[in-house]
Amino acid sequence: MNPLHPGRPGFLLGLVALVISLAACAPSSYIVLLDDPDGRPSQVVVTTEAGETTLSEAGGALALRSSGARPTNISAEQITRDFGDTMAAQPPPPRTFILYFETGGARLTPESEAQLPQILATVSAYPAPDISVTGHTDTVGSPTENERLSLRRANFVADWLEDARVEAIDLTVTSHGQRNLLIPTADGVDEPRNRRVEVTVR
């Protein structure tokens, strides 16, 4: 049984659900749309011999081997019965942490330093973690200086992960400088929320 993942927001499971009874019923197949982990709206278009059908509500389901089938709603209990083992076997969804820095350097704020144990705990929940570390700055200073500073911040976090003996299949470090501001500002603005490193664990 293989879960299907559409390349769009939302989480979709499509797999064969075996219906077993004393009457030896034949297997049936259906596809069901689940809640998006981050709460965003999602939908999927299913194409069968009967045409195209859009599922846009969590719990919406469509039988795949019945011509002219219409969407139905599946209860959370039924989804757990049919797909519980498959859902439990999936890796956790990606998690992103934002670490903030003091102005002008690669020193974490006390609040962000307190997040470090949580990052380690999260990484340990993944069987083969893939980690990306992306550095950012505010708009104080030149773009060239900020590119170097954001890389310094990202490397600081990456070095900390390595010193903590984090075992990742990949650890990617990138620098965005003052591009991709979290809080849009004019040049020369000291904005604490833009002085950050984003750590994403997959």
C-alpha cells in the first residue's frame, strides 16, 4: 500500500482498502483528502472514467473503481481503521525553527538559545533527517557585508549542530543576506526579526 502525495498543499492518501467479511466481499479502492498539517486549505482533482472530481474538504473521499461515483465523506474513525498503519509509518512533517541574533554579529538572543534543545529533540524524531540552515540579516550595512554576515550566522548554527553530533543525511547551509526579509523594511533599518537563521528539518 503506497500513499500518494500530490505536489501541492494538502495531504492525500490513496490506497487499496480491503473490505473483508464472511461473504468474502471484493476489495474496493478509494482516495481521501486529509487535513493539511499546517491548516492551509487544500484540494486535489481526481480523474476517473467518469470524469474529473475535485475533493476540497478534509474527509472527502472518492471510490476509484466505480463509474459515476460521487464524493462522500469518510469519518475520522474509518480513516484510522483503513489507513492508520500507513499514516503511522510516515516520517514527521517538516519543521522550521527561527533563531534570532543580536545586532551586527553571530550571537544568538537568549530566547533563541533556549530553543536549541528543542531543535535537537526534533531532529532525533526523524529516522534520516535532512537539515537546511539559511542565514538572513536586516538592511543595516551593505548587501555584500550582509551576505557575509548571514553566512556567518548560518555557519554558526551548522557548526553547533555538528558539535552536538547530529546525524543528518544532508546538512545544507545557505546565505540570503538582506534578501527575503521576514519583515519588509527600507534600507538601513535595524529590524530584530530579520536578523535570523531558519533551520528546517525534514
